Amino acid sequence: MKRSEINRYIREAIQFFESNHFYLPVWARWSTAEWQSKGEECDEIRQNGLGWDITDFGKGRFAEEGLTLVTIRNGNLKYDNKPYCEKIMLVREKQITPIHFHWKKMEDIINRGGGKLCIRLWKADLQEERTNEDCFVKIDGVKTRVPGGGTVCLENGQSICFEPYMYHTFWAEGGDCMVGEVSTVNDDANDNRFFEPIGRFPAIEEDCPAEYLLCTEYPEKNN
């Protein structure tokens, strides 16, 4: 991905969130220069992976397969006792997040506004393959049966709960969608099982300066 594209996607996401009356923490707008002055008071942001995450999953087709996320709060088993995570995401219309599950993380995915959020589900077997078994999930706390490979479309305000080993892929229909995630601790380095081998974080072509830093780019703290 080009840095100019990442800058644009972040600007668009800020505007989209604010148009839906969702406001990000102040550090989500800090510039590269501002980050250079930050010390140990910002350790939780650095260590726990808070902030911007723009990914094309290594495929170079962001409009078709990509995702814009901001991790707002998150625990880290090495550093603290916080057992939860919260994210806000911009899922663009017909933009697919590839099929994956988590070995440990349990998560609620919430349609916070915009278009419909469509999610296709499969249970994983012991060999981590997709199965045609029925999936039982809770939608707004109501136990719901979904056939293996079936699709659920969440309207604004609806949510679905995934337990570990539940393959899922999602996209928006009828407009871009603001999607919330509330989960146990998020660990992108060790807890993503993608159905096909892909890259979680993009390679970046530095065609212009960064306006905002991604969650993997923070400088060392200034003491």
C-alpha cells in the first residue's frame, strides 16, 4: 500500500466516524511529530497495539479485500490485567475481510450504523478446516442457528457473538458500515488463523510523509 493511500483512508475514516457521531481518542489524531515527544505515559498505547490499523491483507486490493480499524482499548497479558478490547472499524461497501478465526479471542461484532453488515460463518474442525456443521451463535443474546457457510446480515444496532474456532468473513452492503468490536484481549501477532495464507499487515511504499502513525509504527518513548 502507498503511504498516500493510508493517509487518505485514515482521513476518510475520521470523517465517517464523526458523521455517525463516534469520536476517537485524542491520540488518534496525533501527528508523527507529536509522537516523537511522547514518553512512558503512553506505554499502554504502544505496548497494547492501540491506534490505527489499515490493512489490505498483503493482497494489494484494498477496495476489494481490506479493513480500517482503530483499537481503542486493549489488554496485554505481559504488562497489565485488563482482560478486554474494544475496536471501531470502517467496513466499506462490498469490501471483504478474508475468512479467519481466533484460537483464543471471544468477540462481539456490532453494526454501529450505516449499511448492513453481512457475515458468513463456518465451524472449524480439529484440523482447522471449514465444516458444513450448523453454527450456533448469539445475535443480541438470542441463540441462533446458522447453517455452515450461511450468511447473517446485521441491521444497525444488531450484534453477533463469536466463540473461538468460528471461521467468519464479512463485508458491508447498502453503504459503508461502522462496526464495533468488544472482545477479550486482542493479539494480532498470535491469535489469527486465516483460511488462506495472507499477510496481516501491509508492506508500505513511502511515497509521501505519514500524516498519522499506524499501531505498528510508534517511535521509542522519549525520556
